[in-house]
Amino acid sequence: MYKKIIVSLSLSHGIGDRAIDAARKLKDEGGEIIAVHAIEPVQDSVRAYLPDDVIADAQKRAETELADRVGSAADIKSVLLQGHSGRAITDYAEKVGADCIIVGSHKPGLSDHFLGSTASRIVRHAPCSVHVLR
């Protein structure tokens, strides 16, 4: 059904296995699955008080956690993005020519229009189809 699927993985929430299973079911033969996680850059006002090695260590930990979430799955590529999650994921989807994004949604408030803020942003701005998992 889809040739290039992006699976948005939050390292603090647990929809990873369901999202990856859904991606495998939606993927065309010969298609590609890319698991992504976005980390926001540290604000300059905070960065001034943090040693560079602390920030580098945090990024390395995120890379390791993402790789652990994907596991040894040879059919999934993992990519760590920089920036606000909703924007970073939609920009990356456009850059790589993705035709589907799978994203999870938590139990949000009314202000998020019944989706989480990241899922809501992706649904509104994605250049491709979006599957939202609850």
C-alpha cells in the first residue's frame, strides 16, 4: 500500500511495537520503514549553563534508546531528528518523499482537538497520508 513509511516513536510513550506492526502491514513489498524520534534543541538560555558534553551525552542516549526500540529489525532504519517533533517529522517526511506517517496519540485536552499536540500538528501539515494510533 505504501512505499515509504515513517513511524514516529516517542521514547517516553509505548506505542512503538503497535506502530511498527501497523507499518509492516501497510508497507508494499520492497517498501521502506523509517523509525524517527525528534529531540528538541536546548534553548540558548539553558544551554549557557550546561556543559557541551551533557548535551552530547543526552543525544547519544536518545540515539541508543531509539536503536533499542527498533531492536535488531533489519527492515527498519532509525533516524534521530532535531527540532520540535511535529514540525521536524513533517519536514523530514517531505524531504525523503514519504507517503505515510504513523503517529501515536495520547489522551489529550480539548485544545489539541482530540489528538496529542504532535499528532495534531502532523495531521494538519503532513505532505502525505497519516495513520493515528490511540
